Amino acid sequence: TGAQQSATVANPASGASPDLLPHFQLEPEDVYIVKNKAVSLACRATPATQIYFKCNGEWVHQGDHVTQHSTDRSTGLPVMEVRIEVTRQQVEKIFGLEEYWCQCVAWSSSGTTKSQKAFVRIAYLRKNFEQEPTAREVSIEQGIVLPCRPPEGIPPAEVEWLRNEELVDPSLDANVYVTPEHSLVLRQARLADTANYTCVAKNIVARRRSASAAITVYVNGGWSTWTQWSGCSTSCGRGWQKRSRTCTNPTPLNGGAFCEGQNVQKTACTTLCPVDGAWSEWSKWSECGAECTHWRSRECSEPAPRNGGRDCHGPELDTRNCTSELCTHATPGAEDVALYVGLVAVAVCLVLLLLVGVLVYCRKKGGLDADVADSSILTAGFQPVSIKPSKADNPSLLTIQPDLSTTTMTYQGSLCPRQDGPAKLQLPNGHLLSPLGAGRHTLHHSSPAAEGADFVARLSTQSYFRSLPRGTNNMAYGTFNFLGGRLMIPNTGISLLIPPDAIPRGKIYEVYLTLHKQEEVRLPLAGCQTLLSPIVSCGPPGVLLTRPAILAMGHCVEASAENWSIRLKKQSCEGTWEDVLQLGAEPCTELYYCQLEAQACYVFTEQLGRFALVGESLSMAASKRLKLVLFAPAACPSLEYNIRVYCLSDTQDVLKEVIQLEKQLGGQLIGAPRVLHFKDSYHNLRLSIHDMPSSLWKSKLLASYQEIPFYHIWSGLQPFLHCTFTLERLSTSTCELACKIWVWQVEGDGQSFTVNFNIAKDTRFSDWLVPDEVGTPALVGPSAFKIPFLIRQKIISSLDPPGTRGADWRTLAQKLNLDSHLSYFASKASPTAMILNLWEARHFPNGNLSQLAAAVAEVGKQDGALFSEAEC
């Protein structure tokens, strides 16, 4: 305050324009305090008569400023530069309340200008690593993962890896990969990878080294293929033969095991002696035939030739005349000719009867058109038609078949309401998608991938951007107006529906939708609580919506009221997670609502933000769905072979992440995924392998099973876990793998995988698990909805008012199995709009509009004969 009172506005320099506001040539920038060294902040402005710093809303004392005056050579305007120093004590004084910031305020004769805020943070780097790599012995070509979690620090530490004190550069070695969590991955261990590995973390304060981890890559000896069996030692009768192999495929190295088994095999052999064939006795002569001959036969069976013996020589069949050549041949009689003529006549009659039947059927079918009742009152609005006159005895029937896939119409004739009922769903002539008047309204789809960097750049200027993931792989974004639209993150089941009129007319919002990895966001869980869904952000926060948007995301809970207490959580602006809705209970606010289905939940929200679904088990019968998926290397050049079994939360986003990881590791899918119901019984998950042919394969697992702890799975904070079964084939010629993998919860139900796989066949990665979704990540305006805009408005205006016999939005909700949400729908200005929005969120893009049309038509029929056919 003293600095402000002492600030005087000096006259601008000669030649300066009196109406110029000061502008900054230099603004203060973010800095870090290292140890106890004070940092300097500077700013420079022209034209300026006074410049003062304000830190955390308070003016810095005039005596703490160092001021320097000069003149801009190009403009002749006065230039003032001011510096201050900030100490560690000043920053620590407000530690824990908010971040320490400073900004400049410059005066001229025309007014004041403020600079950007510069944040001052105390830099540090802890000494102890949160996780260090450990020594391992691995077989050649086995994958290696060396974890490293650097010490906590500000700014966050950068991590690099050393191999025998030399820097590891993944860009120079395709076999090396560093994960975003700083783990070092060796896709296939090589002999040259035997070394000491060190994780190094550094920032502007210090450089920390982890303990070195010794990696030894060993090679188990492997047998070469057997030689061919030698010839039998005897040419006729019993003898012996042998074959051999050597332990050179590969030769054991670095302490690898020597080959087990014999290097020579002997076996008895018998060379069969050849037996020549001989004829049996002739059979008796046959009876004299129509051609005046009879015959006899014999077989080469006493003995039959075998073992390379010679076949019999001579004829097998003998024939001769039996009537001394006095026999004559008969000709076809008149009876045969009559039979053939009769068969032809019957065939002609059958063909004529068939033709007559087809003509009668077609004529009857053509006469049914005037009696067919319309299945939907929406038909006239979705399909170009001409209405036929109905029969006199049934004047209220329509003769239009529903087609909800067409978005324009040319309507001929009219629909007129009866005098005894209110008019509903009347459709005017003209184009259905022109509800905005005669003016043109042009909407563009959201920014393509090339504009992603521009969108993220604009987003980065906002304070909430620091909590969002970097990159656009798991983000969708677009620009929307009052017509609404839809955002989707492909292959995750996550979408955001912005219904029409949710955004006030005249406003345009840039909206984003993003998926967080569990390691990026800390979600506190207590007791028996578990994460049931992905953590999803939509924003920007604080945006004004006049109608609820619908956020769709998957979950992995087998919901039941007696076993679960499920809550929708939202992160507040202060970073704390709050319960905004308890599913199954009466909502305490109309801002949020949730429709929970078997595989997905649909969150109605009038405030955008960060959401997650959290459950608390009420009994040991509560269960979550796990998806069990098997992967293995696409090719196996060595004798060793690894099968990786993943235990995932049963949501699409987790499966997508695993598939992306396996693509990087060169894995491929084995069989179809299975679902396992994991109960809150405190029992671990066990996995074992069985039924391998011992003559071809052996397991290198020392124990009879592997085990994943219960809490690692139940917390849900580790979305996927996996274990590896390392197998060894006894010969490189073995290309088929047949076995079973059992997965079960101790004292619980089990799941069996039957694995039959050809490891010699080089198949591409199976990506059918998550089929590519149709369309773009962002759709704007009418293209984002299945129901045409004008038809939607007609349904809303017809069903929102209470109808006779209860034929209104309540009946529609009942027919769509949404009658459990009537109280929430009734709290909104347009209950019908809420129902249609939920239908759009659940059924896009493959929803059956004909079924919706039929449901609306049944509501109309329940209200009496509301429609008749007439010329108006």
C-alpha cells in the first residue's frame, strides 16, 4: 500500500503520444528457487512513468525495487525497467495456502497495464527413489522390465538410464523402450544386454543415482534336431537302428542349463520279407445271362502279395458262351413307351399348377396395401410417400411403412386430427431439417487431427489444463453451438452427448473429453471401496449448460442393491473428490443423475468436470468383472516361449491400452477373452498351466501356480495386471502348443482357457477385440443424432403435455423400459427431451429408429384414434 501511495504519474517524454497505454517489452517469467539463492524478477515497459511489482495481491515496498530509465531509440518514448529479488523465506511464508506469484503494474499518463503472473517455486529433489531397479537373471530373448520411480521433486525429475555407466539411447536401439512411467523395457534380452543398469534422476537442484541392478542374460543349452534313423541292420528279419543329437542349439552360456536327456537313441527294427501273391481256385460258373454268356472269377489272395512281393499274373475274370451262339436279343415293348409318355404328362401338369399358384398369391398380395396399418406415426416425416385412400370401413389407417433413416421428405396429402381428440405429431410439408427459418446455418465438424496442436495450445492457457493428460490420443474436442453434438474417444466406450439447446443460443463453446490413466489422477479410496469405471474429464469446467449433457462410460460392476453401494464422484475445483450422487437413492440435487446398465453408465450432468464411479461392497458376494486375455510373441526363433495372461477391469478403455502395449512388445492374441467374476472375499487370484504334452513342452515355472494379491485387483487403481508363463519346447521342430490355463479365486469359481496355437505361423496382431468405431471423434449438429431435428421437436411438443388416458412421455418411458427414472424426468422442463437424449446416448450410431417409431406410435394409439386420412 505504501508503494502505491508513493507512486506518482510523471509526464510522458517529449514526443510521446499522450493517449498511449504502457506495453511491456519484458514480462516476469516463472522461476525456481534453488537452495537459498534469491531469484530476480524483471519487467520493462514503454511509455511508462512508474512500474511496481505486486506479489500475491500485495504491493512490494518501493525500496525493494531497482529501477533503470532509458529511451527507446526507434520511438523516442521513455523506457523503464524494474527488478526485485524474491527470497526463499518470502515464498515459504505462504507455503500451503497457494502458489507464490508476482506481476508488474505499469503507469503512464493514459492509464495502467498489468503484466502476466510469474510463479516462484522452491525447487528440490528428494534423495530416496520411490522404486529402484533390482538384479535379475533372465533367459535370452525373454522380455525384461526394470522399474524406476524417481524421487519426488520440483520441477519433476527427468530420468535417464545408464548401462555400465554409458547412456542408454532408445532412438539408437530398437530393442530398448522407456515407458512413460520411466521403466526400462528390453523387448528381447540379448547376450550384449548383460550389464549393470542404473536409473538417474535429475533436475535443476541435484542429480540422484539409484542402486545398480545387475542383469545377467543366460542361454540354456538346447538339443539340435535328431538325425535321421539309420537303416535297419538286417535286410530281412529283426535288427536295430539308431539316431543322435548334440547340445548345440544353442550351446549353454553364462551359467545356462545343459541339455537334459540322451544324445543317442537306439530302437529295434524288423525288416519284413517280401511275399509273392498266388491265385485262389476259380469259382463256379454263373447262370447263363441275357447276353448268352456266363462267367467265373478268382482272387490273388492265397497268399496276397505283401512287403514288396510280386503280384499275380493272368486274368481275374473268365467268360464264355453258354448257348452255342443260338441266343437272340429282345427289343423294347409298347408297355415301356406308354410308361415314358405318362411320366412326361404328369410333369407338365405339376408345372402348370405351380404357375397358377404363384399368380394367385401375387394378386392377393397386391390387394393388401390399403389394409396395412402404419406401425409409426413418424413415418410421414422420415420418408417421401404418397398416401393412398383407405377403405371406407377403416378410415383411420395409414398405408406407409416406417423408414427412419431418411432425413428429408416430400409429403403429398395431409394428416388431419379427428374432432374428438387433440392433434398430436402433425408434420408440416417441407424439409425436416429447416427449423431455423429461411436463413442459412453452416456447421463444420470439429477440428481434424492436424488442428489438435492448435486446440491444445489454446487449452494450455487455462489453469485447469495442468491436470489434463498431455497429447491427444485419449482426447476428443470440438466447437459447438445451440444445435449440440457429440464427442467420442474411439475404442473406449466413452462419449459425451451435448443435446440441442444445451448451449445457449448465440454462444459457441470449445468442449473437450479426455480419459485419464489411473496413475495420473490420485483417487482416494477407503475401506472396501473400489474404482468401477475409468476416470473421465469433460470441460471446460464452469461452462453454462441449460440442459444436462450425457456422459457415457463403461464399468465393471455386477450391480445389486444388496451387495453394493455405488456412488458417482466428482472432483472439485480444490482437487478433492466429492460424492455427488448415490445410485439407487433419491438424488439430493437435480444437477446429476445416473442410468446404470449392464456394461455402461450414463451420467446426466449440468456441470462439466471430472467424474468416476466408485463402489463400496456391502457383502462378500459383491463381485467385479475381470476380463482375462492371453498374449504371446508372434514368432518364436528360440526354444523358450512366453504366454502372458492379463487380468483387466472389464472396460473397453483398459483393453485398448493393453492392446497398444502388446503391439509395442510384438505380441499377438491367443484365443478369445474370457470374463471372470471376482468376489470381495479377500482371496487372491491364482493362475496355473496344465495338460502340456510332456514329450514336446515343459514349464519353467518353479511353483505349481502364480498368484495375484486380492487388493491389487480389488482397488481398481491398477487397471491391468499380468503374469507370465515361461515354457520351453524340447525341439525347434515343435510348432504346435496345446495346453490349458486355469484362473481361479481361492475358494471361489474358476475359469479354464484351452490353448491350441501354432507358434510357427506368423499371424498379424488380432485387433478384432476393439473394432474401430464408425465416424469421427467429434460430430456437430444434426449429424450427431439419429432422430432428425424437426421430428424430435414434434415428438417433444406432443408428448410433454399430459395426454388423455396417460398417453404422454410417461407411457413412452415405460415402453422404452425407462419408467424407473420418472421422478428425474419430471423435474426437467421437457421430460420427453430427456428420454430422447438418453435414447440417443445409448443407441448411437447403430440404434434402431424403427423400434423407437413403433414405441411412439403405440403411445399415439393409446390416446385414441388421433389421426385420420383426409384431404385438407
